[in-house]
Amino acid sequence: MPKQRKFQIHEANDTFECFLLIRPNDPNLPALTMLREVVKVLEGGQGIWGLTRESFTNAQVGDLLFEVMSEDATPMGLTNAALQCINQQIENWEYDQDMIRWEQYVEGMVLVDYRYLH
């Protein structure tokens, strides 16, 4: 197995927490394929941002919800943080499938936390 890059740790002055809602074309894709689709959506400037999970009053079954933390609270800063984290998740899929927190809405607006589904 290739060796993972070392983390570079620094103390953040302030961090901002936001939530990102993505509505996939096919909510039944495998998780890794879904993450690749999310990257395409973000690179296309799409996705809905909210301050809390409850911000998304129009969420539908199959929507994806990501928790994003960044030092830069601008839309570009949050998007870059999400892209960096999701791309790391894709690159290191064989190592750690729990690196990011994402959930998917299912029937009755119950949340499934994919960290526990392996």
C-alpha cells in the first residue's frame, strides 16, 4: 500500500461550520461514485449552503448533507474546503472511509450516517 502524506497541523484562528446540501441525479450510487459526483457538482458551482441541518426545509429523500468546517467563511472558501476534504476522501478511500461526515436523507427524513455503514 502506498504511504499516506503527513498531515500538516496548524492552529486555526476561527473556524466556521456550515452544511452543504447536494441533490444527486441518482441517490442509489455506491458511496465512492457518489463522492466523485459531488466533486463535479461543487466544481460546477452548485450546491446549497446552510448554517444548520435544519436550514434545508425543502430536502428530499436521497439528498446528501455534508458538514463543512473552514477558516474562510466565504462561499469560495467553504467550497474549497469541501472540495479538499472530499478529494482527500476519494484519494484515500482504501485507507479511511470515515474521514468526512456525510449523511443521506431517506424515507421519512430519517438521516443515515454513512460512517457506520461498512
